[in-house]
Amino acid sequence: MWVTSSTSNVKTPTAIALGNFDGIHLGHRQVIKPIIELEAEYIPTLVTFTPHPQEFFTGKTRQLLTPLTEKVKRLESLKIRQLVRLPFDSSLASLGPQAFVEDILVKQLNVKYISVGQDFRFGKGREGNAQMLRELANNLGIFVYITKLKTLVSGESGLRISSSRIRQCLAVGNVRQAKEMLSYPYSLEGMVVRGQQVGRTIGFPTANLQIPADKLLPRRGVYCVRVILATEEVIKGVINIGSRPTVNGQVPTVEVHLLDWSGNLYGTFLRVQLEKFLRSEQKFPSLDALKNQITQDCMIARQTLSQDV
């Protein structure tokens, strides 16, 4: 997939899906679907903003459901052929809706078809909405498809799917509802690096994952997980996300223990799918007490993952 932040390097003509698309959840997929169907005529292109407009205006760094590398993989699997990351700066922020359509979308991206969500906003001060985009684009002979907001049918009926709601689920450890909205298990991925090797001393060796700095971590605690190795082999496991208070840890770590598996994982890439929150992180009075609890965690994880195929 072609990824660019420069409109002079864009492959045209384009059929674009316009938005931020953090997480590539079920709602996003509905917005993306129409442009994939036009791949015989136009280049299916996702157009996003970097940094996120909210990050630009507040000055606060935003953690992401899908950092760039992960986003690219997911988009490739959906047959998106190009990702354009428009630099969101004071110049772009000051463009009115009409100027954005004419100067950016038409002149620079040579857009022929646009797909957006019903709640899409754009232009200076968020003046433009999806309907205004349709009117402006139609005047230039460009069709705009507006996707209705996607709701979660199973579980809670009528629950709107959004990146914000997924973040809320992850903040409380509700990875199962996050999975329903994403249509895939929320995952943490990275290289295995050397840790303090405390787990090995109590019989539970762990792989210490180096997670991208901009990746959103869910609620601290212990989860049962499925670990995908570099070989694509899938192993059941448990993961601890936190600072390991029992051994006086300070820096947040992500450590995964693979059930009924042994081998050297240092320097390899792992993808860890979070399946269920088991318990909060806690400080134990001794390493023996910690060992007993981890034994219990592993037993519950085996049972849970065996049932949840």
C-alpha cells in the first residue's frame, strides 16, 4: 500500500474515504466499503489527518487504537491501495469548507468519489458537515456517499459504534465489547525485549513486549490472551499490563506468559489478542503469594480460552 503525507505524491484519480479511522472499527468499514467497489476505475484511498485535529488544538498527545504500522496492515487487508495522511497544521485548520473541497480534494487529490460517515465534520471551526460536503462536491460533478452511523446489534441494542466508545470500553477492561465494535480482538504487538526476568525465578517466564509509544493501553491488570508468534502459531496465555508493584516496579510494562509453551522469544515479533479481563493489578505480600495468584490466573485463562473458541 502506498503511504504518503505529501499531496504531490498521491496516485490519482482517487475514490476516497475521509476521516480519522482510528481503530478501523465496524463503522469505519462501512465508510470504506463503497470505495473498494470502485477499484476498477479509481484508486481506493483513505484520507486522514495527522496529527489528529483534537491533538493539534489541545496540544495533548493522543494515544491510538491503531498506530500507523498497525493501521496500514488492517487497511491492506481491506484492499485499500493508498493512505494519504494530510498534515493538520494552522494552514489546513484555517481552510473553509469550500476551499478544502476545491483546493485539497479536487486540485491536489483529483478525487472522483467521496465516502464519509453521517457525523463527518470538516473545514475551519468544523463549519462543514456531510450534507454540505455533498452539495459542494456535487457542484463539481463529484458523488458523495454518506454512511449512516453503525450501531451494535448484539449485546446492547442501539449502542453507537465509535472510536471514543471503544476507548471507554478499554479504559475499564471491557475488551469483549471493544471486540464486538472493532470486529477483531484488541491487540498489543511489538518486539520481545529483555526484562528483569522476575517471572522466570518463580516458574512463570514472561515475554516483555516493546509497545509503540503512541499505542493506547487498556486498563491495567491481568488478561487472558491469544498470542500469535512470528510463525503464525497461536498460543494461549496471560498478560500483565502495569508496573508490577510486588517487585517495586515503577515503569509500566507489558509482559505475557505463554501457557504450556517453552522457547526463546527474544528479538521476535508478537501480536497479543486481549480476550478477557481477569483482575486488577495488585501488590502481593510475597513472591510466593504472587506465584499462587499467577497459578490461579493461568488456570482460569485455560478454561476461558478453551470455551471461547
